[in-house]
Amino acid sequence: MPAPHLLVHEHRDNVGVVVVEGLKAGTRMLGCVTADNSTFDLEAGADIPIGHKVALVDLRAGDTAIKYGEDIGRIVADVARGGHVHVHNLKTKRW
């Protein structure tokens, strides 16, 4: 299997983490779900830096972002599948 572009920990996650440098919009990404080593394809809708999140499904303002099987915050602006999820569209629920 080729090296994945992004990792997802649980099947219920709706965001994954980019694990390669220089990911460009339009790249056909190989994703790996570490819970069972299953794989999937997803097209990057934006340039996404290593370590940043990507939307695995269309996310709407008010949705909960799930990563590592856990609630990591609230989506505050719509993000299309394959889009960059970061501080401009994801906020913590702690404050």
C-alpha cells in the first residue's frame, strides 16, 4: 500500500489529519482509518498544511467536529468535503 496522505482514527470521525508536506488542492488523497487499516480516497479541496485537518464530509456551521472519536469543537463556517478545517472555521466549545 502506498503511504497515506491523511489519517483518521475512527470510522465515526468527520475530520482527518494531513500527514504529508505540501498537499495541494486537487490532490487525490489516500486516507487510512487506523482503527482497522481500511483505506479511502478523497480529493483535497484546498492546499492543506501537514498536521492540519481536512473535512471527510460536508460540514455545516453548528456541526460538531469529531477527531480521534472525540468532540474537538464546533464548526463555525461551512466546510465542503475535502476542505481545510482549522481556526478559521472550527472553534473550541470550552469558551
